[in-house]
Amino acid sequence: MKTTVRGIILALSNEQQSVLDDLMNRYCAAVRWSFKRLMENFEIQHIRLNVQQKFNLNSRQANDAVYEAQQVIISQYKLVSLNYENAKAKVERTEKLLSKAKSPRRIYNLTLKLEKQKRKLAKWQTFIDTKTFPSVVFGTKELFRKRCKGLISKEEWQEARSNRYLSRGDKTKGGNLNTRLYAVNGQIMLDIATTPTPSGNAVRYNRITVPVYLAHKPSKKTGKINGRNYRQMVLDYLQTGGAYQVGIIRENGRYYVHVTIEEQAAETYKTYNGLYGIDTNPDGLGIASLDYLGQFRGHMWMSQGEWTYARTDRRQNLIGEQAKLIVGMAKECGKGLAVEDLDFKQDKDVTAKFNRMSHGFVWSRFLESVKRRAAREGVPLIQVKPAFTSVIGILKYQQQYGLSNHEAAAYVIGRRALGLDYEKVPRILVDKFVKDKDGFPYINNWKQWSIIKKAIIKSLKKKGAKSLVSWQHLRKSA
């Protein structure tokens, strides 16, 4: 798995800064020029040769610039496809709601919403039909609009368009030929190839060498490293001779370094004493413990209220600490982990308040942190489909084991990870809410739960409730 370590260039002389700024300017200009030529269907090799001559870059720098331009184009096409699918899903959902609407006011509001959604869908459909994508602005559209309105200076706009440099690695050249990292007397140095200089029949490149600080947190009292020693991780990786990528970004007058290495994952233990099922929510985690047969062995709720409102750095730290705690708990007990395989799509219209609360960042960031931590510690991690986990948990296991709805969902996730996919609908629910009892056993299991869910929600609405969360309070009277 790839790991990126962030650092900062500690000291630059005026001459070195000028040389590095010039390199960034030429590289970013090369990326923009390559992007335009690629959109005009020029041959890639032809673009690379022209970039090398036009912007005074060596062959590897030119290849990196063209590669970055290619990735921009690929990502834009993927983004168009994703936006089209989301817009299509919104239109279909609104049409379904409109077909069921009875109130004139609701019909009017849904009609207006549907017209707006169809306009957006038509826009993305046009891009797909013409095999194009919206205009790309290097330097961000926000700053471009500010520049058009005169809110930022020409220098600020140019700064945003020429503030980075990327150099991909090569194992055959000792890791990275253009930006080489090495240690001297405990200090990490970064050697950067800049401008070419003719030397007889060959071409040499001027280089600047600067000290770099890589992230690690030594304690002022004990001297021990708090958390993960990323600096030592990079130093150990350099000894292997493996390829590594270096990116340099200029922000507020400082030069930050991003070193990407290939981190070796630990060997995962094959046998484990059951699982911890985890149900991820914006305000915390529902956890259920299962043995290897899928039998219930315990539960807990880990509240994380700050996830919904903390600033980005604070939230990322909380998520990382929580992932560390859960993986450590699983490793200590010799268990595996089961999580939902969530697909983060914006295919539903929701209020701004709900969107802030339930933004996919929380789920994706936590799942990414758990995956990475589990790979490092050798803890087995299984992803399962999330369909009906909450429904099954609430209707089948919540009352039986005295769980919250999130802990009950976590139990279903754990059972599904152990291969117990078929969850039989309790007979008491079938007798009470299913009309066609003879044909019910021959329906797909998820369809069975869908039928039960709709029937119960319909019954709960008569009692003034709107969701299955109220089932445990109203189940005897529903």
C-alpha cells in the first residue's frame, strides 16, 4: 500500500529559492501545455519531445508533466460519469415520489424540483454524448473568478498556477533520479535536478541540495516518538532502493515535501476467534462481538459526537485514534474486523443540515483509516454489502439481545462477514405483517425484508412514528 509522508524544506538560500521557483513555473506550464495538446489528440510521444525542448526539462520531467496532464483528463471523464449517474438517480427518485404525491402543493414542489434535476441531467448527458467535460481551470475556479472580478492580483493568480513540482520514482535509478533523498549525519537531504548544462557531448543538470524535515513527534521529556515514526519509515525504505515519488508544493512562502513510498503490509493471521462487527455513523460506532460460529458475545457503543462538527485536523486525528483503538482491540483478542462496503454517492436530495451531518467524509475517512491500520497490524478485515443491515438488526436482534439499533446492525454485519448471509424473517413478523404467507418463503431474502420493512413502517405511521427506530417502543401495539 502507498503511504505519503509530509515534510518541509528547512532552509533555502535566495539563489536556491529562485531556481526552485523557476523549476516549478516551467513544470506547471508544461502540464497546462500538455493538457491542451492531449485535448487536441496529439501523439503522446510527440508531446513529450516538445515539452522537453519547449520548457527546458529533461526526459523524465517531461514524462511526469505529460503523465499529470493525462491523469487530469482521466479524472474529469470519471467525474462526468459519476455526476451523470447521480443526476439520473435523483431524477428517477423524484419521478417516483411525484407519482405517489397527492397534495397539490407537494405535486407543484416536486414538479419544480424535477425540472431542475432534468436540466442538470441534460447537461451531463451532453458531455457524455460529445465525449467532453467541463472546462478545467488550473489554479482553481474560485481564484479564477476572483481574478476576473479584480479581487486578487495577477501575481497571486500566477502563484496559484505555478506552485508545485512532481517527480515520479524509478527503482532502476536508485529510487528517484530527479529528486533524491538521502541522510547525512542524521539530517535528511533532498537533491533536486534543475536546469540542464552542456558538458562536452553530454548534458548535465545543475542540482540544489536542501535539508528536509519529515514528520515525526519526539517527546520533549522522554525523547521517544509519539505515534508513528514516518521519518524512520522513509529512511528504512531508502535502504531498500525502491522507487519513491516526491512532490514539492509552495504554500504561503513555505515549501512542503510529500514523499510517497510503497509500504509493506504485515502478514494477516489466517485463523481468528470470531469478529468485531462495526456499524459506522456520524456520531459514533456501534460494535458487536461475535465468536467464530456467529454467536453474540458482547456489544459496545463508542460515541464520537465531535465527528460531525470538529475542524478538519481535529476530526482526522479523532478518526485515526479510533481506528487505532479498534484494530488494537481486535489484535489483542485475536479477532477479525467486519465493516460495510459503502459506496459514497450524492444521488439523493437532502437538506443542507442533513448533508453536513451525514457527509460521506466521516465514513470514507474512518474506513480508510481502519483498512490501513489493519493492514499494518495484520488484522483480517472483511467488507460486506450494507443492504438491510439496520433493518434486520432492529427487527430481529435488537430486542433479543438488548442492543441499540446501531449495535444490532453491527451484529448483522459481523454475521454476514462470517458467511451467514441468509437471515430468516422471524415467524411472528410473517404472521402479523405478510398477507401472502404461502408464497413468502420463495421470495429472495432481501425482498422478504423489504416487504416486512414497508409493512411495519406503514403500521408505525399510524402510531405517529416515521421510521423503524421507534419499533422497540411500539412493537407490541403496532
